[in-house]
Amino acid sequence: MVVMNWLNYRVMNCFVVEKKKWSRCMLICLKDLSLLRFISAELTRGYFLEHNEAKYTERRERVYTCMRIPRELEKLMFFGIFLCLDAFLYVFTLLPLRVFLAMFQFITLPCYGLRDRRLLQPAQVCDILKGVILVICYFMMHYVDYSMMYHLIRGQSVIKLYIIYNMLEVADRLFSSFGQDILDALYWTATEPKERKRAHIGVIPHFFMAVLYVFLHAILIMVQATTLNVAFNSHNKSLLTIMMSNNFVEIKGSVFKKFEKNNLFQMSNSDIKERFTNYVLLLIVCLRNMEQFSWNPDHLWVLFPDVCMVIASEIAVDIVKHAFITKFNDITADVYSEYRASLAFDLVSSRQKNAYTDYSDSVSRRMGFIPLPLAVLLIRVVTSSIKVQGVLAYACVVLFYCGLISLKVLNSIVLLGKSCQYVKEAKMEEKLFNPVLTATPGKPVSKPQSKFKSTQGIFTDENGSTSVTNQPVHQKENMPTLLVTSSSDQFLTTPDGEEKDISQESSELKHRSSKKDLLEIDRFTICGNRID
């Protein structure tokens, strides 16, 4: 007990001594302080940024990345919009000719005899189905009164129209997501080999489902165009202002979310599709307004400022959105060149002889852009707005159709040349020609070695044969069946990424066994949210 008391006394004594020393030091410091010395220290004190060089270098690179985003993004958008235009013009130009050739072959087939099991090739069957769907939906659209719909929408309040327009945007994304499934199911059901066991409800039910989908989606786009037309013709432009401000709300819903490269790629494709659809809607609005004013060119200049304002707001929103998404997720601006190379790979691979699908369907899966409903609506608006009477008018129609074919061919040639250039720059020529052995999902696939050369964007094999639409296939009898790499199955959206060892991939698969790779999800899936 005595020892404890003595220890407590010593501790308290030391504490008191230290406290006195600390207070004495504080008094000395307070005596030295003054307002003039404090101001002098604030004015003359310095700091050294080079001590944290890595941090400030990273911040500077972020600024440079944000400055590069508009240029790189618009390059991708420009290329993607022309891809959508190529698929859209295909419906008006080459599809009628292909349908005519398929019908001619079907009619003249008895003259040559049945030399093949199929009456028509699968591509010809799909072309005829597309043509029949377009014709049926066009005649069904005649029962929809555009004028009555316009006055019905114009009689609603501004807030109600704003809510309706937002609902239409959501419905359009849902239709685009499910519509390509319906069309693909129809094409496969109609062209599936007959010797297989029947596991479907039949071609006719699938055909009626496709017609119903295209008709409903065309009506949905018509309501969107009508609402936009009402906003253009309103006196105070309040509805148009509210609709434009809705684009900036999109920034709030996407900027502060976690994005990876695959998610950003899908969002970029969705933005390309949305921008091209808006351009077609603006064209429909201008056609309807010019018809109401008897094609007076002066009224076009009245609409021009509003059209420019809508386009400028869309571009500004996309730039701000992508700039901050790349900033918050540490994604460089070079990723947009990879996305552009991916789209170019789709185009070049679809031109090969053994391509899996048509190019327009490939764009539909990649971007969610389905041209059939939009084409039906545009044909309906053009035929109702422009009256063709007399021989001269029909001659003008023929010349206009020839001009569309020329534009389609020219656009396809330029896109094919630029796509070959982008694929060459991304060093992806081997993925076009190297066949891949069939393997179960999740297992590595061994690729046979083959050498190919590329010259000026046109690919040549070892034998010297030059072709873009054909691919060399050299198989031995004892080799297993080979499949050509497809853009939707084998191509990665980050072609220049670092290669990992098989051991690292197996370890990652263990940790990610419950998750599904984004590359296995259909390209037309509308993303904006992270897919886990």
C-alpha cells in the first residue's frame, strides 16, 4: 500500500512539472507572436509542388483527357451515325431489289427444276419476310390519322406532354430491346433446317408477332414525332425548353454511376442510335410543317433555329456526360478509338462470304437501332406529304430513287474503306481470318497459326488473292470443324488490352463465376446502369 502511494505521488509530481514546462513554453511563444508577423508569414510562406509530382501530373492528364473527349467522341458518333444511315438506306434501296430478285427466282424455279433442297436461300427468305412486313405495316399505318393525333396531343397541358414524352422514350428503349429478339426468332424459324425436331410455335405466329411489333413501334415513333412537332409549333416554346432540359437530367442519372469500358461502349452505341433517331424525327417534323405551309421555303428558316437548338443541346449533353464519366472512372480518351475499331470490325466481318448475319441486323444488335419501324413511318409521312401526279413527277421519283442507291453505294464504299483502315490500325486483321476451334464456354480456345498480310486496308492471303468479301478457308480432312470468328461472340471491345496468363484467367473465373460477362450480352441491350 505504501509503495502504491509512493508511485502515485511520483506520477503526479512529474505531471505537474511537465505541465509547468508546457505552460512556460506557450507563454514564450505568445510573447513572440504578433499580427504583423502572422501577416508576413502568410505573404511569404512557400510550398513545393515537385514533392507530390505524381498527383499533379495525374490531375493535368485528367484535364487533357477532358479536352480530348469532344474530339474523340464526335469521331465515334460521326462514324456510328453513318453506319446507321447505311443500314437505314438499305431498307429503301437494296432491300426492294433483293426482294424482287428472290421473287423472280421463286417464280422461275420450276423452269430450271429443283436442283437444291431449298426453294430459296436463307438470306432470300429473310429479305422476303422483311419486304412483306414493310408492305403490311405501311398499309396498316394508313388507318392511323396523323392530324387527329396532332390535335389530340396539342390539347394537353405542358406538364402532361412532358411526362408523356418521357414515357415514350422509355417505351422506345424497351421496344428496341425486345424487337430484335422477335425478328431474329422469325428469321431463324423460317430458315431453320427441316430435318430438326420442331421446337417452335410455327412461322405464321412468329410472322404476326413481328408485324404487330413493327406496327406498334412505328406508332410509338409517330407519337414522339407528333409531340416534338407540337413543341416546335407552340408560341411560347415552353414545351421545347422543357424537352431540351430533359436531356440535362440524363447527366444526373448517368455521370455518378460506376462504369467500365464495356458499359461505356454500350452507352456510346445507345447515344449514337438516339442521335440518329432524333435526326430522322426532326426530318419528319420539317416535312409535316412544310406541308402545312404549302412548301414555302421561308418557313424553313423559321424552323432552322429550333432544329439547331435541339441538335446543339444533344451534342452538349453527350460531351458533358462522357467527359465526366471518363473522369470519374479513370478511362482514357483512347478508348473511343477502340470502340470505333469494334464497329469497323463488325462491318468488315459482315462483308465476308461466310458471315453469320446481314450487316443491318448486326448494327441492330450492336446499337439497338432497328430500321424497319422508322422506315415504315418515314414512308408513310413522305407519301402523305408529297403528292405524285403526272409523268414528270414519276420521273422525279425514279431519279430520286437512283440518287438514293448512289448515296447508299458511295456511303458503303467509304465506310468499308475507313473500316479496313481502323481495323488495320487496331491490329485486328488476324481476328477476321483466323478460324477458331469450337469449345465450351469458359474454356480457352486454341487458335491455329496462319499468316496474312494487309495492304492499304485490303486483306490478302499468302496465295496473293485480294478480297474483302471472301475469306480463305483451308481445312484438312482430319481437322475438326472450324468456325469463323464473329463480332458478337469472339471480339473483345478492348482489342489492345493486356493479355493475361491462363492461370490468372482461371483464378478470375473463380471469383467471377456468379457474374455474366458483358460481352455475352446482346449488343442492343440498353445500358445506362451497371450490369452485374
